[in-house]
Amino acid sequence: MAKGMLGGGNKRFGSALPSGEPDGETKKDNNYIPKGNLPAYQHQTKLVVGQVHDIPLDLIVPSPYQPRLKFDDESVVNLAASIEESDLIRPVTVRRLDNGKYELIGGETRFRAHQYLERLTIQSIVQDMDDHQAKKAVLVDNVLQKRLTDYELGKAVKDRIEDGTYTSLIDAAKSIGVDRKQIYRYLSFLDLPSTIIRALDEIPDLIGSNTAEALKIYIGEHQDKVTDQILGDLLVELRAGTLKQNMVVHWLTKKLTETGTPPTTITEIPWKCENKIVGKAEFKKKKIILSFDDKLIDPEKLQERFKVFLAEEGLNLTREE
């Protein structure tokens, strides 16, 4: 069966799909309805809210509130193969629009997979929601599916706070199931320089929220010294994967020293594991101070691992007894 073309990259590819019936082949699913014989949906009131209905794909539009910046074409194709083999296990969720169409709330990857398979209908649960409710529901659905990067989540939360969808940071935190401190970390992205924001729009998973928070603090303390050129070099390293996120502040400190503008303040970066602080790193002029909770980190193991790291850096040191 000829499959619809994805249309490249991360574009919405519904309009790129070929139309018409498959050439001489039989659809395996029971939901296939020959073109021209689609059920009439002129009267949305006939659809029962909360129940599953087969709705034509051409009556469904993607959500304008979708927080995801990128969709992985490979995951769409893989899901399409699963749907073709076992059919759709979980319906998508839509809300009714005044123009007779439906707007996706949850399940855009499933919707795209149906487009790829050239299905004419998709099983959908119909809900009635206003715009604020739809914005919340789309975000929560993505959070539950673990589809969002920290940057995408930060942008979505800020947008929803600014337009009144969320009445406060506490409201936002409760909605997506995190504490208020984590919300502040997500929002740190939006305080970064435009050079970094543009890179994140292109590669949303370039850095996580902990790194964003550390960058915000560091750049705020050295904003007159951290130039666009330095940030550009930093992004090159991050894109290439040659710089680990937990070394970003150290890299910047070293860079400022090399350019003759050493930092004059202490930067303290907490290290966390499963949302629990296990230690911290302090960068002060030419010193790096690492401290850990010895109840969580074995000192002997840490020293051995640190010796390995130093050896990789060309420093074969021994510890005096």
C-alpha cells in the first residue's frame, strides 16, 4: 500500500499526503470507508461527549497550542507500522470547534501516523473545552507522554502564565506535576540571550533546565564579559557533543580567563540526582571546589573516579598519604 509522504523534516504534512483510494489493495482495518461515502458530521450535537467516534481526518486540525517544536518522522512511521498491524489502541482526543471541525487535544503523533497510512477516519474521544482548558489539556497530555524537552515546557508554561491560562506559578506547577522550584528552572530558558534561544528553537533538547538555570545565573553575573562570540563558540561545542552540560559553567569560566576577562564572582552550581541535591561545584577565579554529601557519595570511589578524569586530562597525580 502506497503510504503518504511525510513531506520532510518536521513540517505538518497532512496537505502533502496523496488522496484517493489505494490502488487495487484492500484496507485491513474495519474503519476504512471508501471516499465519497464518509459519514455526515454536519450536526456535531449528534456526537456524545466522552465517547469514541470515528471522525474523518479532514475534519480534524492540529492544535495551535501544541508546545512541541519538533516531531520525529521516524517515530511517526514506526507508530504507523504498529497501527497497521494491530490497529489503534488508544483514541485521540479532540474538541469541537464552531466551524464544524475538530481540534486535536491529545494524540498528534497518532493523527500523523493515520495521515501517513492514508486512513480516512480516526477513533476520537470528543470533548467540549474553551481555549484555556484546551491549552492546559494539550500541555498536560504532552507532559504525561513525556514528549517535551525542558525548553519546550518552559516556553509553554510562560505562554500560559502570560495569557492567564495559569493564574500563578503554583497553578502551573500543580497542573504539570512539579514543584515551584522546577517551574523556575523551566522559565530560566526564557531569560537566556537571544543567541541561545535561537539555537534552542532549532534544537530544543540542546540543554536541560539545570544547565539553563546555571547559564542564567552565570551570564547574569558576567553579562558585560560573556560576548555573542563566546556564546557562539559555546553552542558549537554543545551541538558537536564535545562539551557536557555539567561543564558549561567551567567552560565559560575558562574561556573568560583565556580572553583576559576572568570572572570576579563565585558561581555555585548544585548537582542533583532524582531531584535531590547530592553536591555542588563552586567556581572562584582559578579554583574549582567540589563538595558532596558523604552519606550519598562514597569518598574513596569519588577519589578513584576523579583520578581517572585527571588522567584523561593528561594529569597523572598521586595522593600523599
